Amino acid sequence: MRRGYFGKIWHGVTTTARGLWLTARHFFTRPTTIQYPEEETYLSPYERGLHEFEPEVCIVCYLCAKACPVDCILIEEDKARKSKAGKVLTKYEIDYSKCLFCELCVDPCPVDCIHMGVQHDLSALERGAHVKIDFTSGEGPWRTALTSAHPDAGVQGRNYGGSRS
Amino acid sequence: LEGVPAVLVYALAIVLVAAGILTFVAVVAGETVWLERRVSGRIQARIGPNRVGWQGLLQFLADGLKLLSKEDSLPATADRPIFLLAPVVVFMGAFAAFAVIPFGQGLVAADMDVGLFVVLSLSSIEVVGVIMAGWASNSKWAVLGAMREVAQMISYEMPLGLSALVIVVLAGTLNLSQIVEQQQGGIWNWYLFRGPFAFAAFFIFFTAALAALKRAPFDIPEAESELVAGFHTEYTGFRFAVFFLAEYAAMILFSLLISALFLGGWSPGFSIDMGGPVTRWIGFGLLFAKTCFLLAVMIWIRWTLPRFRIDKAMYLCYKVLLPLSVACLLGVGVQVLLGHALFDASSGVGRWLMGGR
């Protein structure tokens, strides 16, 4: 649309006023920022964080390791102590420098002993401390995630429950 | 203070007043930066700095410390003396003019009869510093920024001066203290509300002041998306901090000036004697509130409007603001003459029409 001299001035004034009105309205809206370490972040119901693993349930079938597209799951069993109850797991290690958090290891498990957890804020004082995590030994964040009662379990949009089946 | 030479006392007074104003300006400028970042954050649905001090109020100290601890780099091909002098000139231009700003009744460092002229001319010195910085940096971004600043300056200075002249015609004086005195009494006595020409002059002056301050939408010389940082691209550390401080000091200066010219300065908008020691500081508080309001509007505009193209900015200044300010100047002259012809200067309407004459 062609505007004359005064039309242009009027257009400039009115559009400026409209823009100012828009930003003024935005000024009074709530910020969407979450003050993360102090406030809880939003976690999707399908959040894929650090794995949670139950070594007592595992039957050492290697299906998860075979499903893994990046071969990041290392499973070792004690061949000598093969008992009637089944194979004995000695090491279940996930290399998180490779892991894609794709959840492909979870589906094939026949006994549902590996799940995707919600733990996502790992920190350590040494480089490499959380690169390879052995789920059969020690106490680590994966244990905490598994055992810490998940206070808001069931709340929509916040999956603090360990497993989804 | 007997036995002390008068020169020494005088020098000490100057230093004290200068230190007081410098502290005031630096602190307010720092808080303006904080305000700017918080307001821009809220406009963009963010929060903004809220960690250092209560709600981030001490953020400017942290920023200043950071800048002080940075390396003071100097380009190898820079024109060394001019490069080093430029931030000083810029800050001087922004800071010196505070001397003639009336902060309250009698609260003015130098009560000059040419106060308005001094403010406008001293704030133009800042431009010289900008050009020095741009030229001496020997960097294409800085030179482009300086060139744009020159082009912009000659376009905004005219409407800026002419719209200030509207108030001078009304007030009959360039003395800022007297201009403020004449706006005592009711809110309709503020020069903003004395007729359509002064009202229009307010908006022209405000727009031209935005251009003078290199604020968006007139931040063409800095234009961070086009020129890195414009004229201060090559500056780091403390020198950059001085540029930054000068920019915000100039914002405060122009807000104070607009308050004094159009919004009654330290007068509260109703009839009250502002001469007492307590009311004097209340007047200062009122002036400060008006200044903060104008600063907030400047920030609001910055985060609303995108940057003008240089030719559009020139179009606005030359072809819109300049004719309008000339028309306002003529109109206000007619208004004063009519006031003289039709009303007695002592009558309310006559005084309203004629300003301080």
C-alpha cells in the first residue's frame, strides 16, 4: 500500500504504539525460565535418563547387549559358578560415552530388569568418573535413582517412577 | 576554614561535588544496566540477572569487576594516543554536562545562564570521542560505525536543538534552574502541557534524544548484528567499561534534561514551597522518579523496535522531525505572541500561554 508523507508518519506512530503495547503485555507475563538447580525441571513421562538396573533379576541373556546399536553394554558372567538357578552375573557395565539413551536395550529384556531412569544430572570431581558405570557393584547415582522412593510418582509429566512397563 | 587559601577551598568543593555527581551517575548507570537487563528479560519471557545481591541489584559491580580483570588490549595498527584518548573524551562529554542539571531547588553544581546550550554542546562532544575511537581503532567495523555516527549526528542534532528551542521560546531563558522554576505549581504548568507545540516538541526531542544516545532503534553506529560492536569493537576491559558507562550516563543525562525541560524537573505537580531543606530532597526524589520513568521508557522502546536502516533514520530525522520541529518552533512563537496580545501576563491563562515571559 502506498502512503503519502503524513500517511507514513501516522503509520510509523501507530505501528510503534502497537509494538510498545505488545512488549508491555509480554512484560507482565510469567517468565518461562526455570531456576534449574533450585526448581525442578520438567521431565517428560518418557524421559530417558541414566539406566536403572536390577542385578538380582537379571538372567544374563545378553539380549540387551545384542540390541544395543552402539555396543555400549558389557556383560560378564562367572562361568565357573554356573548354578541351577542360572548364570551368575559379575559385571554389567554401560559405557556412557557411547550410550545413545535410545531405550532399545529395555524392550528385549525378558525379565524387565533394565529400565530408563530419570537421573540426568551427573557430576563428578574427576573426568571419566561417570563414563563407565558398573551396575553390579558399589553405590552410585543409579542406585539412588532406583531406591529413592520417587516422591511424585504418578504425577503427570514428571516421571519419578523407575520403570515403565 | 580560616587560613586556608580560597582557591584551595574552591578546588576542594569542586572535587567533592564532582565526586558526588560521579558516584551518583555511576551507581544509577549501573542500576540502569540492571534495569535494562531485567526489563528485556521480562519482555522476552526470561528472568534476567537475579543472582548478585537482592534480585541482582549488585550485578553491575560483578560486571565491572569482570571488565576490570580483562586484558587491556591495544590493536597493533591502532593510532595509539587517539585510541587511548577516545574513551576519556566520550565519558567527559557524557559526564561534564551533569554540572548544569538542576537536581533540586538550589541543588545545581553550576547555575549557568546558558545551561541548556552547555548540555547540548557538551553531549555533542561525545560524538567526537566516538569518531576518534572508530578512526583510531583501524578496524573496518569501527570505521563503519564512526561513519554512521557522523551521518546520524548531523541529522539528529537539528531537530534536537530546535525542539529544545521551543521550550526556550516559552521560558525566555536557557538557564535550566529558571526553566524548572517556571514549571512550579499545577501539573498543567509543566512545559509538556503548555499547548500543542510544546507537547509535540516533547516527542520530537525524545526521539532525537534516542538518536543522540545511539539507543535502539537508532543504534546504527553500534549495530551489533552488522558491525560486531561498531566504534568500540577493538576496546576491551576498562576502556570498554568506560564506553559502556558513558552510554548509560548519557541516557541518564538526557532523561534528567527531558524531565527538567518538559516534566517540571523537581516540581511535584501541585503548589508547594520546594525551598526547604526537606522538600528540596523530596524534589530531588521526584526528579529521580521522573528520570527513572524516562529511562524505563527508553529501555522499553529499545526492546520493542528493530534497528532502522541508516537511510530510514536519516529520512526520519531530516524529513519528519526537522520540519515538525520547525513548525513547532513557529507555532510556539505565535502562541507566545497571542498570549502577549490577548492576555495579561499576570493572569493564569496568559502565564500558561506565555511560559516564563
